[in-house]
Amino acid sequence: MYFDHQHFPLVWMRRAEGAGQPGVDPFQQLEGLMQRAQAFVLMSDVLPEPEQRNSAQSKAMLKQGSLWMKRNKAAIRRWIKAMIVIAPQPESQARVEAFADSYEKFWGYPLLHSASPLAAAAMAQQLLSPPRVNQHNW
């Protein structure tokens, strides 16, 4: 996997197999994104398959991710506002929702879903908008 940041602060997670990005360390990429010191939202149109989560490669990546996350916890919570998965089908949305609590506990930011890329971009913009100071702060 690699992170396509051409449309930063919207950062798309892509599979490396079809992208011509072999050998790219996704954790180094995330560190680079967080070093920008700007909030961003991760986006994906791929749901992980249950069989993939149980593979040896997936378990090794999870262990590496856990160690990396512990070292970068403060930056992750500060700069990554959410992961939004494009899930147009109700079954896909239910899968995202079923996994969302565990995901947030592990990574420290919410896992959300949207039915379309356009709706996901709008959701991301809301997450990235500065908080309103009062009800008259348009």
C-alpha cells in the first residue's frame, strides 16, 4: 500500500500492486505526511477482506503498525482526522461500521464510510474545517 497525497489534505490509500510503487514503506510515508504539520484525512475505496487480515503478511504489517503507532501516537491523533472508506453498498457500510470501534481504539482516529467519493470529500472537508467558536461564526 502507498499514500497518494496529490490532493492533500485528502490522502488516498492505494494498493501498491497496481500502482507501480513497490518497496514504498507506508509508515515512512505517513511520517512524511504528518511532518507537514497539517491535518489530513485518509481515504480509501478498498475494504480489507477477512482472509487478508489473517494472512501472515497482514499480521506482520499489523505488528509493525502497532509499534509504529506507539512511537507516533501524539502526531497521529493531532494530524490524522479520520479514515473514510467509500462503501456504496449497505453490506459494505455494515462491514465498516462493525470494524470501526476496534479500528479507532487501535489507530486513534475514527473509521467512517461514505456512499460516494463526492460525499466522502464533503465529509472530509467538514472534519478538516476549524471548529466554530460560537453560533455566529459562519
